[in-house]
Amino acid sequence: MTYTAPLADMRFALREMAGLQQVAALPGYEHATDDTVDAVLEEAAKLAGNGLAPLNREGDKVGAKLENGVVRTAPGFAAIYKEFVSGGWNSLPFDPEFGGQGMPWLLAATVQEMWQAANMGFGLVLLLNQGAIDAIHHHGSAEQKAAYLPKMISGEWTGTMNLTEPQAGSDLGQLRSRAVKNGEHYLVTGQKIFITYGEHDMAENIVHLVLARTPDAPAGVRGISLFIVPKFLAGADGNPGKRNDLRCVSLEHKLGIHASPTCVMSFGDDGGAVGYLVGEEGRGLSYMFTMMNNARLSVGIQGLAIAERAYQQASAFAKTRVQSKDDGSPKPEPVPIIHHADVRRMLMTMRAQIEAMRALGYYTAAGIDGALKHPDKETARKTQDRVDLLIPIVKAWFTDLGNEIASIGVQVHGGMGFIEEAGAAQHLRDARILPIYEGTNGIQARDLVGRKIAKDGGETMLALVTEMRALAEEMKAAPGDDLAVIRASVLASADALEDATRWVAQSVKADLVTALAGSVPFLRLAGTALGGWLLARGALVAQTRLATRDGDPAFLEAKLITARFYAEVILPPALAQLGPLKAAGRTVFALTEAQL
């Protein structure tokens, strides 16, 4: 089963939920016209469907291999990467000063969904490079930008981030890698684990961003600095020259994403890898968070992408797999399983949640554009606050759903879903890493409660609640039973989210541990409610266009029905998280460690 980009759904989410027109009106984005955006999406869909998707299954079977210190990527990966670079795809959202096309991050996120859905094992190299570019662009010196950004933006070189170590896990305060000043550079020593595309054969150089400690640095996170440590040092002409003192010592054997080389990297085995300090000593973790926030949105988009891929495969299978009679017909002949009620329930559950994710993901990406480009500084600041609030929700809620939807995809296939040759199992295996990447989803929930809600007492979230109620008011005059049901769900969601936000804001002040015990249910409630709000916005557009006969009626009816299914079936259990998030603190620590 291959992949076909859902262009009509993407365009609808871009324009009606994310506000592409408003983004294109921002200074610097005037070239993001409807015609240009449509052309980019059409060409990206071709590359994703015809180039990347056919390599996905073979990449999973063969995987990446380490041979004499060199990582060989899966068959076809190096060739398709060259095609990707020559087509300029890597440069889409980046600064034109360094060779980028300067397109909105909203468009980049949409195209990224295609790459990740078509072939997540390949798409990971793009994700890490994007984050490395963002970190250097924000925090590197003028010389560092000139030396690295043009090649990384073109894709001729790729980037990584080297954070954790065997003893540290997510607690980066425990890092031991060292960086000792040596003239104009530093010598870096230490070992890093879980380095995605830390070594590969697709690009001529790899630019590692490495967290390490200088000799006199204090303990904990304040003692961490960030260094650029390239695989090959630049020669006099700026091209790769001498090999640096770093190497991949092993590849991890993983549950999924076999085509993506996850490396154990060793720095300085022969005296020290040459590294260049980014910014100031001791500020490495704050610099790296620029990259991590970028990556967290991208990982959320991966959750959406793998869900879409699993849904397409499940839907196609359900239309061709013949089994059992139709319960709604007297005829005894077996029918395709898409006629059966529970299969329909599963497919609608997949579809509705995918559309909610896509709406919220694109909306968040549009917020990044607004924060970067809006001419009014106060508006830009408030937009950035909203993006900061939404990032942990997008990362955690999307990736949890990516797993759940991929699992439903296996279930739709029945016994065949458990057989590797059917392909559904790969999506589930690939999806499983996403709730762990870039800070586990528990860490995302902690960030949402302990930082974002605590920062302003929940005011940024409550501003979203106000917008939810404003939409419900706008829907009041709209005709139809579907919109009446959806409107009621928006109001119920707003009430539950306000109640939850106020409780969390008070609990963070009174007892942080109690608030954290309910943080995951709070995040789930928030994501589901906000996704429903944006689906309701789309449903209002669909109903209005149906009334005026503006657009494809079958497509618009599907938007309306999907939003109603979400309102009636998906939202009620999520809003019931209000009880668990308030109650969890009473019993989470009630048992002793020995009892657990």
C-alpha cells in the first residue's frame, strides 16, 4: 500500500483552520500566493507518493547498516536524497540570505506531513537538519552562519543534535561530555546516545550540535554549553577537509524506524574533536531549546503523518477485504468489511482525530509565522505565548494519537494486521518512538502545567477558551441539526477546559506534585477540546458553502459529518478527563515503592 497526499484536506485545513490568507499577508510572505502554495503542494505530493513511499517498506526490511565505521542507508535513500536536494525542498522555510526560499512555516509543516507519512525513516534526517539550522540561525555568530547555513539549508550538509548520554536520559543536568578551550576552538570528548542520522552516506558533511561542559562550569544545567562539531573540518575553500575526531561506534537495534540510523557517537577518542562554541558558555541548554521546540512541532506532525498513512491503508483494506454478510441486508453473500458497523466506527475514529490533529498542527505552525513576522510587537509576543502553550500539546497529543490510530489500523486488518507483509504493523512500530522523542510525553505534560500554565496563571489558555465561545456564538444563527450538535460540543469543551485550566493554575501554586499527577489528563483534554474547536470552525465553513453551492458538496458534507462524529463520539470521553486530572493526586503516591 502506497501513500497519496490528501491534498483537498490539507488545503482546507490550511485555508479555513490555519488562516493561510492571513499568513500570506504578513511582511516577507507576500510570495506565498494561493497559486504558489498549490504548486508546491502538488509537486511535493508527487515526490512523496512516487519517490519516498515506495522505499518505505524496503527501508524497514533492510534498515541502515554500520560497516567499517560508515553507515550505509537503506536501498534508494541516497539517490532520493539527492533528488530532494536538487529540487530545493530542504530550503523551503529558511532565510533567503542563506539560500532559503523564505516560505511560511505553515507551508513547510504541510509539506513535512507528506515526507513523514510517505517515509518516516527517511523524513527524520530532514527533521533534525531543520532544527540544527534553526539553532544556528538564532544563536550562531555571523561567521558560523556564513560557514554552515548555506550548505545545511540546501541539504548538501545535514545537522544533528547530540544531547543525552547513557547516564543522563532526559536529565541533561547529568551530562559529562567535556569541552576544553584550545586556541580559537574547543576540544570535545564524550559519548552521546540516540543520535538520529549521526552518521550516514547521503550528504558530504554532518554538522553535529553537541552539548558539553567546560572545565570550570558549575554542575547542573547551568554548566552546559553548545558546540558545533562538524564531521569534516572546513578546508580553505569552505568545503569539507580533514576528518574530525568523532565516529559512530554502534547503531541501536530498534522496534521501528529501522531505516533511520540511530547512532552511538564517540567524540575525542584520539585527543578531542574540534568544536566551535555557539554563543556564550553556560547557555547551551537555552540555545538547544530553540532547536527542541522546532523539533517538538515536527514530531507532532510525524504523529499526524503516521496516523494518516495508517488510515489510508486501513481504508483501502476495508474496501477490498470481503468477509461476512451485511447486517443491514437480507442477502447472505459476504461483503467488504467496510459495510460492518465496527469497522466503520474504527475508520471514523481514525479520520475524525486525524482531521482535528491536522487543524491544530497547521494552526500552531501559522502561529510561528505570526510570531516571527507580525509588525506589531505586542501581537507577535502574544502569538508566541500561544505557540509556546500549544507546542507541548501538539507534540504529546498528536504522538499519543499516532500510536492509537496506527493500532486501530492493525485492528481493521484483523489477523492480517499482525503479519508484517501486510504493512500495517510497520506503522505501529514506527509510531511508537514518537511519544518518547524530544522529551517524553510526560515531560510535555509537565511543561504544559509547570511552565506554561504556571507562567501566566492560565491566561493564554483562557484566551483560547474565549475564542471557542465566540465561535459558538457565531454558529448560533447557522442552520442545521449538525451545527447545533457541534455548537453544543464547543460550549461543553470550553466549560471543561476553563474549569480544568483554573484548577491547574491554582494547584500549581498550592501543590505542584498534585498538579503534575493530573497533567497528562489535562493535556489530553486540552488537545481534544482545541481540535474540536477548529473542526467546528471548518464545519461552519462547510455548511455555509453548502448553502451557497460553493464547492464540492460531497467533500463539504464529509467535513460536516466528520466534525459531528468528533463532537458526539470523540469529545465526551476526553472531557471526562476533568475528573481524573483533579483526582489523580490523591492516589498516585498513596502506595509505597515496595507496593508497586
